[in-house]
Amino acid sequence: KQEVTQIPAALSVPEGENLVLNCSFTDSAIYNLQWFRQDPGKGLTSLLLIQSSQREQTSGRLNASLDKSSGRSTLYIAASQPGDSATYLCAVRKTGKLIFGQGTTLQVKP
Amino acid sequence: KAGVTQTPRYLIKTRGQQVTLSCSPISGHRSVSWYQQTPGQGLQFLFEYFSETQRNKGNFPGRFSGRQFSNSRSEMNVSTLELGDSALYLCASSKGQGGNNEQFFGPGTRLTVL
């Protein structure tokens, strides 16, 4: 059974810091891995999608990497801003569904 | 291009009632999936529809059902509501059914069961 774990559960950093969010999964037989952002009470915003054959994807200040063999992905956020405060979720695509981690709640202090 | 839309955004029901939630996917997207989000269980997969057929189903009781119409819009129904059904219900759409398709989520419907 596929399990997805995100560490840490919560993170508080001062503005301007570079930070790394971690995601691990137990079954390497995945189609892809997606990182999402969720603001309180809102839906999910897709940040990055990494196909199983890829090693990383970049969008602006965000960079996500994928190591299928070790079952790990990281989301790197450069020069963090207060507007980055949200919950970040990773999800692996297995057959027809996404399996989500519990998320990392990020607070960026001005 | 409009995103995924869900209606209603908020709903309050009492135990024993039934409820229908609606989801309109991004134009051109043919696959619709539903997820339940609760503080205790996180995000859990309910079901996936493609071309009006349920393709995958999560581990939820039969009180949870859904359907998809020819225009790809989808509805989800929950019968005999229980307190534990209170959750944020999220709909996601993708172009195709294949595993390499990116999923885009709507704003969700917040269901409260009293």
C-alpha cells in the first residue's frame, strides 16, 4: 500500500530564507508526483508536476526534484516571501488516483 | 480559460439527509475525480470518471456515488448523511485518464452535517 509522508509538518521561517520541503513515498511504481499549495479553506493550486521519467521541474522560485529509486521528492523555495505562507501538499499518482501526504504548513514571517 | 468550478460552495445539512454536489471541469478536460478532505484523514480519493464511466473507486461506503454527463460535468451524491461526512469535497479535472495527466482542482464544497 502506497504511503506518502511529508516532513516537517510545520515550518516557520523569516522572510528571504531559502527552504526545502520533503516528501517520501513507499512504492516507487508511480506515474508522476505533483506538488500543490493550499490556502486556508481553499482548493488546491498545482505548483509543479514531475513525470516518473523526470528528475526535476522548475517554476519561478520553485524547484522540485524526484528520486524514484529512493522514494523521495523535495520542493525548494528560494527567497521565501510572506505570500508563500500556506500548506504544501505532495501527491503521487498511482493508477487512477492521487495519494496525498498530510502536508507541510509553512509560515513566512515579515 | 476558466478553471474547475464547484457548486455550491457551502452546504449545511442534517443527519439522514442526502446531498448532491456539482463539478464543471476545465473546458476540454474529460476526466473528473473527487476527493474528500478532513482534518483527521487528510485528502482521500473517492472516485474518478472518464467518458461518463467510473474508472476508479476509493474505499468509501456505497452511500457515496457519482456520475458524469456527456459534457464531462460531474455530480457526486451522498445519501443518509452522517456527522463524519462533514468535510471539504474537492473536484479535480484532467485532460485524459492516463497517469501522466496533471490534475487541476476546484475551490471545493464545504459540507457541514448537523
